[in-house]
Amino acid sequence: MDDMVASAMQKWPNVPNVYGWLRLDQRGAWRIRSKSGGFERIGNPAVCEFIGRNYAADAQGRWFFQNGPQRVFVALEYTPWVFRLADDAESLVAHNGGPSGPVISVLIDEAGALIVDSELGIGVVSDRDLSLLVDRLSAENPVLDGGEALMALAGSKEETPYRLFGRTVILKPVCRAAVPVLFGFNPDPKAPPGEPDC
């Protein structure tokens, strides 16, 4: 967390929370509610970096951006983290630029999305990097044929060990709807009754 944010929290401790204004999409882009009620991508890199540095979760599994003294809760299109393959193809990087840390397991949902449980936390692999990660899995596991085995697992109930980034990880099938419950996060925080959205 930025020092100026921590300082603002101490100076103004009772600023109301904000709900329904910020989203994290499945590609790791921040989106803000527009005047029309839709959500538009935040294109300013400095703003995105500021949000990413001050992104955290509370004890109820609600993810938020600490904007100075104000907590802005984030609606998640899928998971709290969105991963891409690092430039060296030896690890994963989160949407905020931080390392995922070691991969614990990889899950595949019914649509073929890969969800990574890592030291950082649970995150979906951006669809832009999905084929790169599948290529990496195929390179380390010659039995895989261009991702076809992975897609077959999407409808399977089997758990299968694979090599990824030089480690053995378990690839497991998962139902997308079950991911928030399994990993303890709230994908769409709402204002408590009687409290405004902002």
C-alpha cells in the first residue's frame, strides 16, 4: 500500500465505502462505471498502477482498491487475480505486475479457462496468454497434444499431475460457479442494507 494512502486512512478514518463503480475484467483490465451506467476501460497506466498497488481483500473475501481514505470495492468478472505468462515464460505475472509466486495447482473449468492457485492467490489466466501457457504445458509434458488433452479434461472429473515451470502441479476440473466458494472470495460485493453505494 502506498504511504500516502496509509496516511490518508489515518487522517480520515470514517469515509464511506464505494460499491458498484469498479470492476476487474477477465483480461486484468480495470473498468469504471460511466455516466451511461456501463463500464469503460481505464486506459491511464499511472491510474492502473496506483489501483494495482493499493488492491487488497478484507476478512469477508471482498476485494477492494484503497483510494486514500476511501475503500472502493471491486466486482470481479471471474477471480481476484488475472495472470499472464512472464516475458521469460518461466513464471506467471498478475494483472498488477506482481509475481504469482509458485503455482500450487491448475484448474480447468467447463469452458476451458485455466485458473491458477498460486502463492499470491487464485487467478484466471488471461485468454490472451492461454495458448502460450498451454504451449508451455505441452513442452514440459510431451503427452499433451496442443491443448487437446486439456480441453478433454474440462469435462472430466479426473485430477492429473503435470509439470509446469519445473514443478509438479495437479490439474483439476472445476465448475466456474464453484470457484468463489472454493477459494473464499466475494465476486460482487454489495453495500449493506441501508448503506448507499457511494
